[in-house]
Amino acid sequence: MAVLDQIGTTLATGAETITGSYIVQRREVSNFDVVSEDIDDENGALKTRLITKRHEKTRLELVLIDGALPATDFPVGNIAVHTDYTEWYVDSMVLTKAGTAHRASVEMTKLGIT
């Protein structure tokens, strides 16, 4: 349900939107996959942390509008084809079909390559 009005402190609401045949119910952002190495000094205390990779991750919970093709838009093991995510590698895409609206859960990593 859309927020009609806010009383008190104004809050950010909604899960944002993406182009095409999906309703975004939930979007997790600012999660990172980090590769690092810790270097200890001669006494075993942490001296330095080398961060060699930091890749942004996102998770989408989508409701499919009729005609949506999540397996095509979000091919697991490849770069997403969906217009809004062509810089993202698809880690997983789970399609759920039940007695209600079809849904897709998508996890992606922004690798910095296409």
C-alpha cells in the first residue's frame, strides 16, 4: 500500500522501481562482497588489512507482471540482460509459482565488468 501522508519525521518509503514487467517488493542494497587479507605483526597483533576486492551486492524480491521473463532477464551465472542491471552478475534467480502472483528472488553482484 502506498503511503498517502506522513505525520512527524518524513521517512523514505518504497522499494524503488525497475523498468519493465516487475513490481519491486523488496530491494536490499549496500551489501558488499569483500576479499581481504590480514597481516599481523611479529607479536600476532593485526598490523594491516589489505582489501583487494569490494563488490556491491543486491537482492531483489520481484512480483512478475504478465509477460515477465525472469530467466531471460536474470540468467544465473551470467551478466543480467534486464535494462537496469546490465553491469550486474546474476548469482541466483529463484522463480516461485504458487496459488498467488508469480515471484522471483534475484541475487546479483556488481563485478565492474560486462
